[in-house]
Amino acid sequence: MPNTPGQVVPVHPFTCLSLAACGWVLAVGLNTAWVSLALIVLSWGAGALAGGRPRWRVAAWSLALSAPVAVSMLIIHAPHGRQRIAPLLSGDGLLLALVLSLRFTALVSTVLAAVAWVRVADLAKALQGSGAPSALAYAVAASLQLVPQARAAVRTIREANALAGRSVRGLRAVPGVAVPLVVVLMGRAARSGETLAALGVGEKGPRTVLRPVPDSSAQRCLRWLAPVCCAVAVVGRAAL
């Protein structure tokens, strides 16, 4: 669908994924604490601007996922170093653990920020519009929707158990939630399979997206130019 003049084009899913890939290239290729810290700040800011509540969810999830890795880095590297500052602690070991922890946090933050800006339906339509197999688009969309659907099903099952007077807390409540959850998810998968078969997903032949995801020439240029610039930066630093 063509864009009318002056219309604001939303961020395309491929643009978000391309920028996330650029973040990974910079974090791994340059491998400095300052680059990782800058990527973390930019990713958290982008996550806050993505909308939704709470706005700090990208930062919170990044810290939650990175904290165990940071602890393991500290345990592995802090005791081993040449600059001994305390028993089982070394200055260069602490510095190495900090750099590795910041790099991991940057990698996680860039992915979460990209996901915060991407709608699952738009990503599936963009994949289908790019010429990718329709089965791949459905598999990606179904995988990304599995956790929210399971969370909603668990909430409904717990409410039903509470209304029936059954326990909803502790280990005794697990069988009453796990078994209905599996049944709900399997039933939903079976119904989805029937729907996809009726729509001809997996069959050969051309397909047209009824309402394509809005895109712009500026975003298409950015998706190609940004990775090239990041690769040049990494190669240039390695050559110095």
C-alpha cells in the first residue's frame, strides 16, 4: 500500500532486526566496555520509547537475564589475575568480568529493544511479503506468541481453580494448572493446523499480503547502510 505524502511510516520489523544485528556486530567486534555501555543506554532508551507499560520493561528484563551471567563471570574471572587486591580477588580479573558482563547485557538489551518495537503480526506479514515461505512466517509468529498465549491460559486456569475452591498456590496447584494448560495449547495447535490447511499454507504458488507492512525508502536504505558501516568500523579497528 503506497504511503500518502506527509504520512509517518512506522518502524518496519526488518529495520528493528537490522539495527539489533548492528548492535551485536559492534558489541562483539569492538568489544569495549564503553561501546557496550552505550548500546545498553541506547537500547533501554529505545525500549522506553516503544510504548506499552511499564516503560522500563526492557531495562528490567535485561538486568534480570544478565544478572546470573554477571555473577558467573565474577566467580570465574575475579579470582584469577595478576593484580591481586584481596583474597580471591584481582583487579584485572574484575575488569575482565565487568567487560564481559557489559557485553552480554548489551547483546540482550539490543534484542529486547528490537522485540519491543516489533509487532508479531507485522513481522509475519513482512516475512511473507519478502518471499519467505509462508510456513516460516507462521512458525516465527507462533513461536513468538506462545509465551503470551500460555501466560493468558495460565491466568484463566488459575481463576477457574480459584472459583472452584481449589488451591492456586504451592506445589499442590501445579497438576491442576499444568494438565489443563497442555490440553489448551495442544487444542489450539490442532485448530491452527486445520485453519492453515484450509488456507493452503505450505502449498506451492504465489501469495499476496492483503495489507503489507508500511515501509519507506529511507528505512530500506538504513537496513543496508547501517550493517555495512558497522562492519567497516569493526574491520577498521582490527586493522589499527
